[in-house]
Amino acid sequence: MKQFGIFIQKEFYHILRDRRTLLILLGMPVVLVLLFGFAITNEIDNARIAILDQSKGEMSQEITQRLVASGYFLIDENLQEIAQIEQHFREGKTKMAVVFPSGIEEDKRRNLPTQIQLIADATDPNTATTLINYASAIIGQYAQEQARGQALPMQIRTEVKMLYNPRLKSVFLFVPGVMTVILMLVSAMMTSIAITREKELGTMEVLLVSPLKPAMIIVGKVIPYILLALANTVVILLLGTFVFGMPVRGSLVLLALECLLFVITALALGILISTRTDSQQVAMLISLMVLMLPTILLSGFIFPIESMPKVLQVISNIIPAKWFIIILKNVMLKGTGIEFVWKESLILAGMTLFFIGASVRNFKTRLE
Amino acid sequence: MLPAITTDKLTKRFGDFTAVDQITFEVNKGEIFGFLGANGAGKTTAMRMLNGLSRPSGGQAAVAGFDVYRETEKIKKHIGYMSQKFSLYEDLTVRENIQFYGGIYGLPGKEIRRQVQELIGGLGMQAYANTLVKSIPLGWKQKLSFSIAIMHRPEIVFLDEPTGGVDPITRRQFWEMIYKAASEGMTVFVTTHYMDEAEYCDRVSIMVDGRIAALDRPRALKEQFGAGSMNDVFLQLTRPKP
């Protein structure tokens, strides 16, 4: 046990003396969360729109006011003719244009169906769809209010309720995602580099000739990174909660345990990588290509798994991050207990055992 | 008295290639045993089988009386090892390296503190005690490595080309340290390229293509081959026959 303590102390010397890496490890989560939280966002807030009002009537005024009052839109300019619309889009001044044709007041008086045109800049499809949806909803509501008191054919009103994230804040998705990426990076990449470094320097050989058990060497090497990863988790959660108002509705204990489970999964992967290569560079490349890319792209962090091609959907099942993100969303946003995430937890635990088993098979106590 | 190391037809094959081919020898206790050979002759592979890093493909061997197949854990407690690559941690200080290696060999805290004083004092490194190892001169690093490899008083110490790239004066000092360790009863098993170092050994074996081509005291070998120096002996053995 004393030997073990001394070994861990040595690992901390390595980590603490490599100031630049330490700074990256501790600074990166903060930067990523702030970046994703503030800069990269799907929320619509004061989107600039243009109005082309050919009717010059009461209705177009009221609808425009409602659009502005919603807080989602900001009138950039009142256009005079159709030709201006395209130019406006080309200049990038606006995301959406609303066209009120000249006949709408007449249609209203005669109680006929009428039309308002919404034109959106679909170079960014997500934003365009969201803008159109918001605007349609506002206009639809207006139409229904106008129709009140009049005999109308049967109508269905849809009442939408966005559960768990009523304001559709994208930070609710990014915090679990960033957490997953960071834990993967710190646990898998850093441990695989730390272990291969000892091989590259030749100190691993000396350790293996010493009375230290190989398992103890590996466990001793990963423990500091477990602590580092958990410290990062706390930082990300605090930022998410206090800066972005992200709730943690489920039990903190369960959340901590699930994080620990995922850290161990990632560590097992890191160890597996380090058993396959003797060079730090190769270890880093494998970590980036085989671990980080799928973690970012296929886990549902950035692209919804449901909208992926079937093949990628199947592949996403072997990405540990996918299951961890599901667990995080459940525990943090829905506040569910273990009874709803035990399956995902079990999958992660199974993967971990598999990686450890494969590592043990690969680990060459006797460096052949 | 049991010999420190015995091997009987010890063999290591990598696929079709036989790196070490049925070598048989004994190393006596307290002896400085030189293990010579050209690059790729199988020296390092043979040494790795003895210190438990590599599992033999055939034959028998015992180190400090323990079997290399079944008792590697026991062997590890009785040997010291200094690898070909530099084996100290560059981002730890001299003192921390000594404390670390003392610790993993299970020396008690009091003993470690004593060793720190003794080693640093003995090497005249007081000024460097709290310096990171990466900033001390290579010669001192090698001497420090050796002192650390024997700080837990092993019965046998394996040195894999310990003096590579070191200046002649430091090499000389290094060999004085080896002599001192041997005079205290430690068995020294050393591989080297330097033929002048071979002359310092009690006995040498010369490996050629995985086999032991000659094994005796340096003087006896020179007589046997009618050579003036170990260098000539080595060349006669390793030069391709016409």
C-alpha cells in the first residue's frame, strides 16, 4: 500500500510539473462550455427580419407588432418592392422576410381565406426552420383570435408544451455533451499518453522488473486522471448551473456515480490503446481519431442520432458516449432515478469489462 | 554455494527467428560477468529472459535460485536492473527519484532517508539534490541510475550497456562503482560494446548469432586465441569466415 502511495505521488509530480498540459486540461472545459453556451446556439433571439407591406392595412400592422413583441424578431427594414427582398438576403442583412400582399384586407372583409408569405434564408436550414415555425405560430394565433365569435368549421388547436426544457435552451444539450467529450479526453487520451510515455522513455521496463505488480502500475497511473476528470465534471456542472441556469433535477449521488462509471469506461479504453502501441504520438492519434471524433459526431451530442442514416445509427450503439449522454440527460434534465437508466448503465459497465479484459490480454507483463 | 545464475539450453524464438539459441552458462556469486556480443547477437534478449521481462521459449534458467518460468515475482525482489534506455524520471528531482525507487522496492522510510543522504553524498551531488534530473550532466545521470539500481541491495544487478555515450573518465568512475558493489558480494551481470571494459570483468562470454561462442576469463581467452587484446578476440570470433 505504501508503494502504491509513492507511485501515485510520482504521477502527481508528472502532472503538476507539466504546466502547459495541466493548464489545457483545466482550462479547456471552461472554454468549451462558455463557447458552446454563448457562441454556438440554436436559440432564436432578436433575429433580423424585413417586412414588405403591400396592403398598408390594419392587419399587417397588428401582425408585425406581434412578431416584434414576441422577442424573437427585430424589424431590420420596411421594404418597398419585391425586388428588394432578394438583394436584402444577398447582403446578409436579414434572416427572414414577411410579405403582406395587397389583397389581404379585402379578403378579410369578405371572410375569405388569405395568404401571407414567409421567405427565409435557408443557407442555415436549422435557423430557417425555427424562424418559420415561430412566425407561423404567431400568425396562426392571430388568425384564431380574429375568427372568435364567428361560426367556423371545426378547428383543432394544438397546444405545445416543451417538457424539461421549456425555453428550448441549447445549453441543456451542450453541457452533457461537453462533459462527455472532456471526460473522454482527460480519461482516455491522457492516460494512454501517460502510459505510453513510460514505455517510450524506458522507465516502464524498470517498473516491470521491480516488485510492483503490473496491475498496480496501471491503476497507479490512472488514479490521478480519475481525480482530474471528476474535478472537471464539477467545474462543468457549476458553470452550467450558475452561468446558464442548467438544472440538475436528479440525485447528485447518482450523477456522480454515473460520471465515475463513464470515466472508468474511458480509462479502460485509454489503457487498451496504450497496450496496442509504444509511442505517445500514435496513442494520441488513435485517441483523437478512434475516440474523440465518434464521441463528438456519433454520440448525439451535435447531430441527433434519429436523423442519421441507418448504418450510422447502428454504429452509434458501440459508442460509449451515446449511452452516457442519454444517462446525463435523464438524470440532469428529467430528474429520473436509476430505474430509468439502469439499462444504459449496464451497457457502459459491460463495455468497461470488455475493454479491461481486452487490455489484460494485450498487456505484456513480459514485454515480448 | 549456489551460483547466482544458471542457464541450461535457454532459448528464445520470435516466430522463425531464433534470437537466443540454447545458451548454457553459470554466473558465480560476487562475480563481474561480462556479456559481450555485436548488436543483434541476442544479449539483450537473453538478459530480459533472466530478469523476467521475457518468457523463454525453451530450456531452463534460475536466477538467485528461483525459476524464470514460475518464480519471476521472487526473482524481482532479488535483482536490480539498469536498462539500456535512461531509466530515471527527468521531471523529478534527484532526491525524488531516489525516494521513488526506494519506495517501490519497499524500503522503510528511515532507510530511504538514510540512502538519500548516502547516495547524494557518495556521488558528490549535494548541489544537485533538488535539481530536476533533466538538467544534470549525462555522466552523473548514469552514476545515479546505477546507485539507484543497487540501493535495495539486490543479490544480482543486471546492467544493459550502462556506459553508452559516456566520457572515458566517467566510465572509469562507473567501473569503480561496479568493483565496489562486487567487493560487497553483489553479482554483476553487464552487457557492453566496449572491449576495454571486457578486460575489467572476471569472466566474459561472447555471443555470436544467438550462441555463446566463447566463455572464460579475459586472460585465458586472449591466450586461447593468441590475441593481444579482447578486441582482437572479439574480431576473430565475430568476423565472417572467408
